[in-house]
Amino acid sequence: MWNTWLMHRIGRITLLATLTLCVPAWAQWLNYPTPGIPRLPDGKPNLAAPVPRAADGHPDLSGIWRPERAPCAPLGIAACGEFANMGARLQGGLPYQPWAAALVKKRTADLGKDDPVAWCKPSGALRLLTFPLYRKIIQTPAVTVLLSERDVTYRQIMTDGRPLPDDPSPNWNGYSVGKWQGDVLVVESNGFRDGTWLDRNGSPMMEGAKMTERFRRTNYGNLEIEVTVDDPKTYTTPWTVRLRQVLVTDTEMLDYFCNDNERDSAHAVGK
Amino acid sequence: MRSGSSVAGRLFAIAALLAMPLAAQWLNYPTSGIPKTPSGLPNLGAPAPRTADGHPDLSGIWEADHNIPCPPIGCWDMRASPQFFDISTEIKGGLPLQPGAAALRQERVASNGKDDHETKCLPSGVPRMHLHPTFRKIVQSPQLMLMLLERNASYRQIFLDGRPLPEDPQPTWNGYSTGRWEGDTLVVETNGLRDGMWLDRSGTPITDAARVTERFRRVNYGNMEIEVTVKDPQAYKAPWTTTIKQFIVLNTELLDYICLENEKDRSHFK
């Protein structure tokens, strides 16, 4: 799986290098200048510029985002920051219930062979925010959509005032509603399915979990997502992590279908 | 394999109706801003809504027309358009296939479609996504039109920001799409499709040389027509055009359908 992913990234870089040599920059979308962004006198994007605003006056979260670079464990790209361990930057790590701690230990010992992501299944709403692949936010008054390069998948955050469903049919992304508190978009989610992995270590989340995300664009180039997970079946106390995102400019999303020519899962056998 | 989750979801909706207030579930949450007839029913014949910039607003949840007559070999159980099984059903005289493409299509039919990328849970691609029996939602903004697909909870972007199509794109399932308004019609051009895709269950081919034009026209509140023209000299002797009709779906929401979820079908394909 990760080899496939690596090829995708290397492909992007190689493709970019090749294109620079033979066609004008604007002729390809991987280096098409993002329209309407503030720029410095030398033409580079001014990431420190103020937060853009939507027509309704709220901050506009729209743009392509990637996670802030995190310190990596020796294993390499698959083991960076919250992507490897959601509690990487929490003192003492995640507050697992004893059964959850034992499960994480087992999943880690098994080299994550049962990770849904390793089988090209969805990664779930929270984990998508830690993926090194890009995500794009499109904000409209009634719905904010998150598009993820990984598996070309989307997530909807309803901002039309509807309540969360009472007894939802569980799914990977859950059900999300957002409302503005000042300049912060506060998103509440429920309806997650049992048995999602929040990270590569296999930190579990169970049906019944509630998640609150506070999206705050701090300036043009930076977005902070403060996430609180309340899942008493799995964790002794609610916990909060901060997932910082950096704006990606002058490019476009590139489809990555995990299931396309997938050769890895047959080799995922654990120890 | 394809319809299980959605059907289950809609059965669930019925169960939910019995047990709790309407607004508590999204599968029967009322769509806002529906024009109504004097008797209070949705007025599907009302004019197409418009966005702030005056263009028709194609936003909404859509499904493919599944009420048109069944093809000669009979109807299927699934509520799918006959075009889902054979995209040429509405084309007089059939498709102008090149000999190689005709042979390939015949071979695909003879093998019961076992190599269809949809059966492998891979994307439907363009324009096949318009025919899939699962729903699609259009979210239209001035610079970008999004199509959100229930199938595999996947999406397609159509850029309205004036960018040109890429000159030498890396091929993908959905290709690269740009749209511009011609009066009340959104004309979408797509290139960069990957080779070897199937346009329907019969394996109607399309190659990476194809250029697809889709003309989206919301006829009224409840109906949209997508006139699709495929220009693909590697597979066809001449460009061909067919119209795919879409109906609005009201008072519900998309339900994720993940094809790989508990997938047990593929090992039986021979």
C-alpha cells in the first residue's frame, strides 16, 4: 500500500520536473497558479496575509491543505506525528481503557495488518485529517465539503442548521454539522462505525463516539483544527489534539485510488 | 454487490419513519427551498433555480432516469437506466465502433463483464457515473462544480474558473473537466481519461484519446438533461451523442456506499 502511495508522490514530483522542461507552466494543473490568492512582490503566495472571507462574512476555509510536517519515527513516512499515533504530542499519549491499550499493543505487534486503510477501506473523518495526501475544502453557505486525494473521497459538513441524526446508520465518516462561533467553525459529529482505526498504531474508536472539531484559519496560509474525541467506551476521558494544516498553492488535487493495481494487501501478513 | 448498502439504508429510512420524528434522520430530512404546488406537493415543473450570478443552479441530489423502456433482452431487477447496461440504447443505428473496439466489446459481453472495473470496486469514470443507480449530489459554486457520488463516497471536480484543459495530462478515471456557460447550458469538456474504461455494463469502450463533452441543462426544477458527446477516434469512426436524463431526489441525503466493504462477489466471477 505505502509503496503504491510513494509511487504516487514520486510520480507527482517526476511529472512536475518533466513538465517544467517541455510545456508552459499553466498548461498543467499540477502547477496551475491558484487564482485570487494574495501574492508578494516576487509572485510567491503571501501566506501571512489575512484570512479570506466568504460573502456572508465568515472566514473562508476553502483551499488545498496538507498537514504540518511532524517529527518522524525511524520507520519513515508512514510513521509521522498523529498519522502514526494520534496521541503523539499528548503527554502520556491517548488515555486508553485497558482493553483498548491491549488492542493497540496487539495491532502494533501484528504490524497493522488488519488496518482498514491497508485494505483500501475508508480511513474515517478524523484520520483523513492526518493523511500526508492533500485535502481540499470547498465552503458554501449550506455545506462545507472536504475532498481527500486519498481514494478521491469526500466528507460533508452540513451548515444548514439541521440537527445531528438521533440514531444514525453508522458509517466511516459519521454525520457532521457545523456552526460558526465567531471566526471558528465548530463541527459536531456522531454516527461513526465500530472498529475504525484512528492512526497507524490502531488506536480504536467505537460506535457511540462523539467528535468536536474547531476549524480556525489563523491567517491565509494556516488552519488549525482542534479535535476533541469523547468515546467513553474506549478512552478513560475525552482528549483533544491540535492538527495544524498548511495551505498548498499553485497545484491541484491528483486522484489516488488505493484499490487501483493494488498488490500490497496479499503481503500484509503480520509477523 | 452494488446496491446492498443503499437499499439497506432506505429500508432503514422506513424503519426510522415508524420510530422517530421525521427531522431526526437525514434520509428523510426535508430539502430546503422546494417550490410547491397549491396542494403542497413539490412542483417539479417549476423553473430551474438560479445562483446569485444569474446562472442556472444545478445543485441538488440527482438520480438517473430509470423509467425509459427496457432493451430487447428484457428488464433488470435493479432500478437502473437501460443506458447503464448499454449506453447506446437511445442511439439510432447503434455506435459507430471501429472494428477493434467492436471485437473488444463483444469479448467483454461474452465474458459476462467479469473484467468490468466497477465489479472490482474501481471508479465508474466519466460519463458512466451519471448512469449508476446510486445518487449523485451537485454542489455548484461560481469557480467549481462538485459532483459527490454515493458510490464509493467519491467525487469529481468540474472547474469553472476559466483554466484551459491540461495539454498532456496524467490519465485518471474522471479525467480533467472544465465548464463554461453557453446561455443556460453548462458545457463541460473532459480529457485525460485513462485507457480501457467501460462506459456501461456491456463494455462499450473508451480510450485515453477520448474527448468527452457534456452539456448540462436543468430543464426545470425536477429534471436535468446531460447531452454527452464522445469523440474518440481510436474507438469510434465518428463522434456520437446520447442524452442522459436525471431526476431530482428530494427530502433525503447521500448515504455512503463503499463497494469494498464486505465485498464477497469478485471471487465468483469467471
